[in-house]
Amino acid sequence: KEMFGKTAEIVLFDVDNDIAQSVLGDAYLKGLQLQKIFNLYDTNSELCRLNKTRRMRVSRDLLFVLNKAISFCQMSGGEYDVAFGNDIIARKEGKSNSRTKKNSYVGIEMSSDGYVTLQMQEIFIDLGSIAKGHIVDKMVECLKKEGVLSGLVDGRGDIRVFGKEQVIGIQHPRKKDGLIASIALKDQAVATSGDYNQFHKTHKNSHIINSKDLVSVTVVADDLMTADAFATVIFVSSKKSRERLLKTHKKIKAMMVDDTMAITYANGFERILRG
């Protein structure tokens, strides 16, 4: 079904067809409800209303994801910044001028009563690098509550697997229909951040702000929100910064492809390669 601007796929294993149809409907409904919160291109979404009003009480889901996003901003020293929404939209349209100050995320204030205030005029929050992972995680949570023991949810190429081990293909960053690797996942998630999915005319005009020498980063983590965010953080970080991040976070497996197509593995990623 349509989700995240493209088709999202749910695959269930060893489930009766009648039961499958019911639980699939519940999972998709959960995903659509959450997408309504974070969709930057829906003027009625909660996130769009926050960007417009500059101060409002937000839902638990938006507050949770925003808190997580800010922690990743801090972790990256501001190289990853969810307040750069206007710049990201400009890059997608082929405009490379950056008007947002670095570390603008510090102007996002969250209070204990659920209010969020955007304290600087240039702040425009875009949670696209982390919200999709949260939505997929919640869809998996919904399936598990319904008694599904094994399956996967694919949100536009970022995938969460639960139950039986599955082999997942990773898209080649320069060959549209090719794979650069295949990996085995069991109760884990995989996300890829790169310069090839959304760009204007050239890969140099990727939608990702602050990208350095890498063309693709694939991360495996226990949940998709973590994998999603780490993939982007590593992609935009300098070599020294990403080495420090991966040394600190040993549970995060990563595969990095640079602009010469050289591949670097971190934290045992090579051990899950297949084929």
C-alpha cells in the first residue's frame, strides 16, 4: 500500500490468510496514523502545524521522535541537524544556498508539559531521517501484539525484520537495479542513507545536507529508528567523527561506500554478509 510517498510492503510468515488480512489492515492503519503526524508535505500534519505556529503542545509520538532526533544532533556535534528543513527542501529543488545557521537545533525547546517552541526564525523541522524508522517500528510492534511471530516491514527500502532470519539486498549506489551486497538479519533493522535516492540533476545536489566523501552508508541496528538516524549521522559526519561514533556505539554495524566505490565495514558488518 501507499506510504512514505511510495509503496510500503509488509510480509508475514506462517500466518493463516484470513488472520493475515486483518492484522495487515491494523498495521497499515497504524502506519498511516503516524505518517499524518510527521509528513512534511501535508499542510495539515502535526509537524507542519508546529513549523507554522512555532509553539504548540504536541503528541507523545512527535515529542518522542523529536527528543531522539535532538540526541542525534548533539551526538554529531551539529553536523546532523533536524532544524535544516528549509535547506533540505531547497536542495531537492536544485537550490544549494544554505540560510540556516549550524546547530539551529539548540533553538528547539521542549517542556515537560509537552509544549515545543521554535525559538529561532530560521528553524524548520524535518524529521524525515528518523520518523520513518519510528513508524515502521510501531507497525512491527502492532503486528507482534496481534500474535504475528515472524515477518518484515519494508518502508521504501529501510527494513525491520522480526522472527525468522531473512536475507536482504542492499542497493548499489550507482547501479539503479543492482545490489552492492546482501545481508542476513534476524530481529534487526537495516537502513541506508545515500546521495542517490533523492537528488536534483546530479548526485552532488543530494537532499542530505553536509554530506562528505561517502556515497552510501548502510546501518544495522536493533530497531529501524536507530538504524535510520545513525545512517544519516554517519553519512554527514567527517571520517574522524564517524570513526569515533562507531567506536563508541559497538552495537551499530555499518557498511560505508566512498566516492571511489571503496567499501569499509565497521563493528562486524562483514560477518552478516551473504552470497
